[in-house]
Amino acid sequence: MILDLRSLFVNDGETLPLDCRFDMSEVDFFGTCPLRSPVSVKGSAFSRAGIVTLSVECDCEYTAPCDRCGEVAVKHYNVPIERVLVSQLENDENDEMILVQDFKLDLYELVYTEVVLAMPSKHLCTKDCKGLCFKCGKNLNDGPCGCATKEVDPRLKALAELLEN
Ligand SMILES: [Zn+2]
Ligand SMILES: [Zn+2]
């Protein structure tokens, strides 16, 4: 989605409201495509005192299996993007600035980059997810499986064997 921002660079005090949705359902994160619902992008680009700024918030619904228990969990992430837009390179250029050639900005490309960077490398259904029992595979969030209690201390086991003989 290409925004034409020429009027912002020409007229001070102007605001371009932004409210759009991007389909990112095919974007692959670690082998899954968790952004099943469109990413909503809201905010504006505006010119104030000779400075053109883009300020939006991206609302992302991240749906993927929990890294520990495998249950599908949905999390919402709000990714704010705020950048100064410049139409030509300046000496004090930094990462917060974006050069917009011919006053055109590819909003999708910017949102794509920022959203991909902001998504978590770890996805848990709850922060204290108990995961699966490594012996029987039961989801321990549903309650204990009983494996741990059946485990006998090897020293007690040796003693029990001695007493049996
Ligand atoms: Zn979990
Ligand atoms: Zn178990």
C-alpha cells in the first residue's frame, strides 16, 4: 500500500488519517502462520512545524500452538510505529527517520518489517504453563498425571529389595 505524502510535505499543519488492515496470514514465523486475522493499522501521518511524522499502532492477533503444551493460544500484540519522514537525506539522519522518495511511502512494507521484529520468539498459552509430562505426554495444565508420585527414590528401592531378600 503506497501512501502519497506530497501534501504533507507541502502544507504544514496537515493530517492524513490512517485506518487500514493488512492480510499477513501467509507470513511464516518459525514454520507457522500465526497472523490469521488481518493486522489492523490505525493512526495518522501529519506535518507540524516543518516535520512530517508517521504515528500508527498495529493490532496483531497471534494464534499458534503453545511452545510447552501444544494447545493453540491466541495473544494480542500492539506494535506502535513512530517515525519522522524526510524527503531528502539529512546530516542528522538516524534509525527513527525514513527517507520517502518522491513523497511515497510503502506502508505495508514498513508495517511488515516492524510487526515481524516485534513478534515473540517464545509463545506460551500462559506464562506459567506447566507443559506436558515427559513420560506420559499428559497436559499438566489439566492436572497432575500421577507419573511423578509413582517414581520411587532409587535409594529406597535398593532398601526395599534388601528387605525382600
Ligand atoms: Zn501451554
Ligand atoms: Zn505423566
